[in-house]
Amino acid sequence: MAIVKRFLGQEVLDSRGNPTVAATCELASGAVGSASVPSGVSRGSAEALELRDGDPKRYAGLGCRRAASNVSGPISEAAAGTGFDQSGLDQLLVQLDGSEDKSRLGSNAVLAASLAFSRAVACEANLSLFSYFAGLLGQAPSHMPRPTINLFSGGKHAGGQVPVQDILVTTISASTVDEALAMTSDVYRAAVELVQRKYGERALVADEGGLAPAFPNVTSMLDDAVEAIERAQLRPGVDIALYVDVASSHFYESGLYQWDGHLVDSNEMIETEVNWLERYPIVSIEDGLAEEDWEHWPELRQGIGGRALVLGDDLLATNPGRIQRAIDLGAADALLLKANQVGTVSEALLAYTLARGAGWMVTFSARSGETEDSWLADLAVGWSGDQLKVGSIARSERLAKWNRLLAIERDTGLPMISWPVAKRVDS
């Protein structure tokens, strides 16, 4: 048990210049840990809620002073002088909030406190943060996650010039994180040259560092990704594969999808995505249907399952209840894990073990509004994640995570997970 002395909260800025929350946890032993949390612009309706100040005269109402004061105030007051393990501290946070969606204290305050406690206890025990996270799981890390790198952006990350939110690249032939990042950097540089030549645009980047030229449609976006791989003198489907983050909820209304300028139904969306697999080296389709289109998700999985991951983000929201529903329906076979969707480290761990117990793969993910904190890389390694998705190989808040991953690889010598393979963890 680690005895908490106090928590301190602070409003800080994320990569979009919007406020978010940082927390510091001081233990009675003198150990200190701090953490800052991200914020997403592409959010599912089932996510835990951030607490914002709502003052239009300050940061357009997005201020987080109230959430930060909840860390320094009620959270600190309730925890001070008491000994906790991670589960106990997180239970206190959930009870203090008392709502189903973390709306009273704010998921931003709750997660910041939960992570700061993790760092402080790791410091007290003289453990690396990934080793501490591995201890919560009860298993030593077995491998490094495979990086997935944002190449092109659309949707809410880039002004909506095309409905698809992101096209990402991941290496197949690379055997180390170092090699994977070097290869994907080559593809990114080739894409910069392609954008300049084809669209006459400079390498201006979207929220997560992806390039965002004026693609005329989704097909051109995918074609350009394949061309960038080839221009980097790499082989599509052999050296490099594609991930597609469709983010369908954001162009879905009244049972129809606004797709490349016309309305289509769920069956047409499924047909489109199945056809992609015949033409492009796609290994993962994220949120291929809207978050409440539950009826058709099993059909999507039947259509593409086994050939590409059926990855749930908005569908699942790292929410154990929604994950269990998807398992029961056969609606997905992979979880996109975002800790701030659920609120505490322990709740994220429950989501993780549910997914693993069903034989799913797990991709650990950052958000569009990030900070320079690198705890996500430690979490992905500690819990033996299959993939890590933090954005592109540009922008320092993204590179902080990739650089941390490189440091862990150097220090541990862990092999990078081969592709594709699903690990099972008994919960």
C-alpha cells in the first residue's frame, strides 16, 4: 500500500492549444509522480465526459480549472493519509465522482489522478512505469507493440475534405520498433513529395500529424497511400500494410451514411469496405460502421473478419459493458483502448482483460489532442499490446511516445510482435 500525502491539479494545454488536466501525486514516502491526459475531438457518445468550465470568455468555454481544482480539492482531501493500491485508489475516484460517465469530477481529473498515482508508486518501488503496469496485469511484458503511423487525414481531424478520418501505415517486414519507425518515415517522406507534386500543397499536417491535401474522394486517398509506399521503394502488402480509421459515426444520420457526396445504407458501407480488401493491403478497419449500428456490425465482421481486424473505437469506447455486448454479438475482434474513454487505469485494465479473454487483439491509442507525456507507450508495453497508435511521425507530442517506445526497446531488448498474431490473456 502506498500512503497518499496529497494530489495537486493543474490546467495545462494540449497539442491543439486547448486546456486539459495534469495531476501530481505526492506519497508520504516522498515519492512523486505526475501525469497529463489527452482530449479527443472525435469522440464517441459512450465515452466518459471531460469537465469543462463553460466560460465563453476563456478558451471558448473549454477551460479545465474546475477539473484541475477537483484534483487538488475533493480528490486530494479524500485520499490524503490513506494507503492504497491501484485498484483501491481507482475505486475511491469512481465513488467520489458517483456518476456513470465521470461527469461530476470529470474524466480528465479522474484519469490524471489515477495515472499520477501510478507514476508515484512506480517511483516509490524503483520500477519503470511499464513494469508497474505489467504488475497490475500480473504478467511480464512479452513484446513491443507494432507502431501504426498516421499518413493521411480527413474527417474531423482535417476539416472533412473526405469522410474517412485517417489512413495509417504499419510495417509487416520490420522486426524492431527502430526499423519500423525508419521504414514508415520513408513512406511519410515519400507522401510529402507526392502531395507537393500531385496537389501543389506544402506538407501542412492535421491534428495527429497526418498529411491532409484536398483529396477528391476516399479512393484517391487510398491510392495515394499505396503510391507513397511504392515511392519509398517498399512493397505494399509485403513490407507495409494499411490501417483505415473510417470513424463512421461522424457521417451517419437516420440510418444512412454520407459517403463521398451521396447517401448509402449499412449494407453498401460493408460492401465498400469488403471491396477495399480486394484492392488494397488493409489489415485493420476501425469503426467501419457507426457506434449505434449494432445490427450490422456482425455482418461487417463476417465480411472482413480473418482478412482484416474489425476494430472498435466509438463502438466500444473502452467500456466493459459495450465490449461484452460486442463479444456476445460477434461484432468485432479487436479493441482500440483509450484510457480517457473510461476514466481510470483499473477500468481500462478491465476493458483490456475482457477483450483478451475473447481472443481479441488490442491496439493502444492516443487522442487528437495530446500532451508531451509518454505514459501511453509504457501502458502499451506493460500490457503487451499488439499495436500502438499515437498519430504520425511528426509533431513532438506524437514523437514523445515513439521516442519512449525506442527507449524501452533499447533497455529491455524485447522483440516486436509479429504481424498478425493475437495474444490471449486469461482474466
